[in-house]
Amino acid sequence: MRTIIDWSQKRQKHVLERMILRGISRAEFHEALAKGRKRIQRDKLIEAVYRYYSIVYEEIPYKDGKKIYPVTVKVVK
């Protein structure tokens, strides 16, 4: 099963800005996606908590895998 992260939409600009401000790389984003503790927020949003940060994203089934639409990145206290 493949996982595709869609960085192209306009709303992903927010996520990239937040990642830069918090010192989180794309590799760490992928690590949180794979290893983070997940919980459901609202309807379709998922939050993955890993180390000192969490990522919020929407997961949509895709042809032979799933497509990830990042929403925001937060620092966990």
C-alpha cells in the first residue's frame, strides 16, 4: 500500500510554514506519519503525536494506497 503526501495544494503552504517555524523537516513529518500515536479529530481529520510535535492530516483512499492532505503541525506540551 502506497502513501502519497500531497504538498501541492494552496492550504499546504500553511503546513510548510509551520514546519519551518518549529524546526520540523519533511523526514520528521514522514516519521510522525509512520510511527506516531494516532487519534481521530472531528470527522475525517487524524492527529499523529510523535516526540515533541504532532501533525494533523486528512487521509483519503487512493488507487492502490492512500493520499495524505496535511492540515497543520503543532508542538505538544
